[in-house]
Amino acid sequence: MKNADSLIELSAFTHAAELRSYVAAGRVLGVSASAIGKSVMRLEEKLGVRLLHRSTRRISLTAEGRLFYERCQRILDDIDDAQAEVISMSSKPRGKLRVSLPVIAYRMLLPVLPAFTTLYPEVKLDLDFSDRLVDVIDEGVDIAIRSGDLRDSRLTARTLGPFRFHIVGSPDYFAQHGIPLSPADLQKHKCLHYKFPSTGKLQEWAITSDEGVLAGLPADLVCNNIEALILAANQGLGLAYLPDFVIREKLVSRQLQAVLDEYIQAGGVFSVLWPSSRHLSPKLRVFVDFICEHIVLSKV
């Protein structure tokens, strides 16, 4: 009961301070001006300080009152947000959800989407597959799935899962060219490279050898599409450096074989990001929870 009385007094004080009037504060809260005045007086007695200057025409904050008002406002805002969050959790997820993903991410997302749409038929997904760095805030994106640098104070992030890289080739390729036993052996092999569409740069093969980080690999084929790179490796055109989640099935079926794993240190983490706010909308909350539970990256 004491806590309830304290909240009433805080609410009366903050409204009076904002509106500079007991009458106006009482009108908003549905009580009399006298009730507002008494609540403020009880609060001042508890604190032992004067919070408001009163005159026949208006009221204003004292120095102590201004400090107290700022803290009270944050407390009441937190209470409002807590109530909104509970209400949103009970609301039915619905509406359009704009999701930005790397092009290759369709391999991890699309297999789990049928289950999601069955559970939440009123959530309409707008999927944008692009390898460019999307500005989540400025472009009005609800959720982004991204790896790499996540430094943006305007965004909240949740880890989706780790991944690692493999150097892979087909059994036919290895039968014809042999299996590299050390990083230095790669100089004698055909290497297939991925070129980033946004920059035109080749992806580095992060391989550590006895001489340090390996560099200057042959470039027998270069392309800016990972699907094409997977197919080229599968057809025996050379060795490719690929993330595990895009070649998992081919590794399990032995259509591709991984080599030199002990020399590859590089990996990464995919994260789900969304604009920072005090609470998630129902559609955003269920999508984040669902994909974090159902998408599995590194297994091989």
C-alpha cells in the first residue's frame, strides 16, 4: 500500500511540475487540485525538502525539485515501458517485417521459414538479400542478420551462432591433383576465389603456416557469387575457401572434402540486430526468438 501511495505522489508531483499547475495536473489525473497539492506536500515532508515554489499564479521547480523530477520521470517512464512490454507480449504478432540479410543467408533462413509462417501466419516477411552494408536505422529495416563489425550504439544485437571456414575440393579433383598436406602445397593447386561484389576485393584465405599468414595464392578462377564458387569446386575446377554452413550437405555427402583444417583459424559469428528501443514489438520478438532457436550454423 505504501508503494502504491508513493507512486501516486510521484505521479502528482511530475504532472504538476510539467504543467506548472495543480488544476491542470488534477484534470489529467482525474482528481482535484487539492488532492494534487496534498500529494506534493506529503512527498515534500517525506523528503524534508521543498520541491515546488508556489504562487497565486503558478508553480515552479526548486533546484532540488528539478533533480528529483528528472529521476521521477525516468522511474515513471520505466513503469510505462514495463506495462507496454507486458501488453505487447500478449498481443498477437502481425504486420510487415523488413529483414536484411547477406545473399548467402538464404541457405540458413529459408529451411526454417515454413515452420515460422505456420506459427505466425499474420507476420508478412519482406526479405532483402544483399551483401552491401545496410543502414538499419536510416533505411527503415526492422531486423538485420549480419556478421563482422557490429559497432553501432543505435542497435541491439543478439548472437545467432558461430561459423568457420573450410578449404574444400571434390574427390575427382584430389584424385587428379593430389591432396595438399601443408599450406605451402596450395601454391601447386588450382584455387578458386570469391570476389566481394561491393568492393571488388578477393576474400583472404586466413591460413596460418609455419612461415606466418599465407599469401599470394594462385587465382585460377574468380567470381562474385558463392553459389557459383560451390558449383565450380563440386565440378573439380579447384579448391575453394567457403563458410561451413553453405557446404554442410556437400561435406556430409562427401561431394566435397575439407583439407588443412588445422591451419585455418578464421571464423565468425552471425548476429541478429534491430533498432534499440525499450521493448520489442510482438512480430519482431517472435522472429528473433524463432531464428535464434531454429537456425544452426556450425555442425561440421
